[in-house]
Amino acid sequence: MKRSASQNHTAMLIALAYEHPHLRQELMPLIQNQTTEPSVRLASKVKKAFSDESAQFVAWCIMKGDTWDKNECQRVLEKLGVPMQEEGVVQTRGPLEKGEMVECKAAKNTNAKNTDVCEQFDGKTGHVIDIDGDAVIVEFDGSKIHNFGKGRFEGKQTGSSTGLYRYTPSDAGGANQRAMVEVVYISDKNAKPPSKDRLEQIQEYVDKGTAAGESRSRIYYSGNPLKQAFGKNGYYFTVFSAQRDQYPTSINPAKGQVLYIGRLGGRPGGWKNEFAKMIAEGVTPGDDGM
């Protein structure tokens, strides 16, 4: 795609505006002067620019449209030293077993037989040390000063029926010694991103996703990579953000769309300029004619 000198100048101004938000007010008149019909809408689009850099990055990933398969995800995580769980081992589900780590949550317990023990150990974590019929014995973690002790919980399923929930510490597998990652992931392949040449729709989609927490529309994840594994739905890896999440998030490139995975702080150097060009030129993902 060949551009005029004016278009090149406009793209450069937009790139500068994105890279230096504090200069946008001064740059807007220059951009407006450079912009003529039919692209006069560009100025108003820039005015509504993504204020958060992570949101800008997510938008760039959506507009670029690259997808990462399991082999590509594996290569990134292997470089970071993320362990691979043996093939055929599925995430633990079903009744609790000896050795599993759990957290007690009194507010979620619906088993009247466990009311007292849940209140005693509320918010504490421990390990299942024995199975006694239809009950589990949990030894809760303590310190040399405070020994939390053991508790008997009626029932063997995790959830409200016992007040016990499976728990994964943030440093599982030495994650705290590894670099953190960031991932742009659309968990539902049927939830297609908006049209790539509609900046307002992408803005709304990104804002909704990055602020959605645990909902299905969340699309941006950053934190400690815990493990890689193979489950009943094939290859997946987990990411845990201690600041945002209570449990690790499983990401499956076969079930959803991984649009980016990389070391936190290791984004491609040219993404901001390319993002600005995409907006200036109305480039659609996969278009190599820029």
C-alpha cells in the first residue's frame, strides 16, 4: 500500500500522540490539519484514543489478528522454565484426595455439620492428610508460634458442601523465580472480535474485557506462569495473578484464541507505531500491504 507524504506525516503524528499522551492536546490541531475527507473521522478517533497502554496493546493484538498454537505457546513457556506436567495427567477434579492443598471458606459453607470447624479455620490453607469414610482430615498450615491444627470436614467434595476449596499457592513450581507473562486470550472461539476497522467497537470490546475480572469476556491476563499440562481438552497452561485472582486461570489455545503470549515487559518494539498506522490507514488484521 503506497501512501502519500501527507499520509506518512499524519501517521507519524498519530504515533507520536499515542506514545506521548501528554502531547496529544498540542498534536490534535496538527493532525486535524493533515486530515481531509474521507478520513476526517480520524481526528475524532484519535481523540478517543486508548488511555491505558495495556488496552492499546490488546487492541493492536486484535487488529493484527495473529494466533498462537500450542507449539508456539510451549516454546515461549519453555524458555521461561515453566514445567510440563506429564501427558495424560488431568487437572484434579472430583473428591479430595490425600496430599491436596485446600482453603477453608466459612462464608461459602452450606454443610451444617461443618459450621464450627469452618469458623475455626476460616481463611486458612492446609493439606488433606487422611480420608475417614465420607470425611476428610485437614492439617492447616501454621507457624512455630501459631499451630492451626487439624480439622475434620464431613464430605469429600470441594465447594459449598464442605466449605473446602482446592488451592494453588502463587509460588507453585517456583513461579516466583520465573519471569511473569502477559497473554491476550479470547476464551470462547465463537466470541469473535469486532470488525477490525471499527475503532470505537474495538475500544468498547477491549474496555469490557480488560475490566471484566472473572467473566468470560476477560481477554488480558498477566502474572506468574505456573505450569503446562495435558488434560481432557488437550494442551493448556495456567497463569496466576496474586493481585487480581484467587485461583490460576487455565488457557487453552485449542479451545480459545491466544492472540499474544510473551514475557511481561518484552513486547515487540514496534507495536505502538504499527498500531497508529493501522488506525490511520484502516488496516485489517493479516494485511501485509502496509
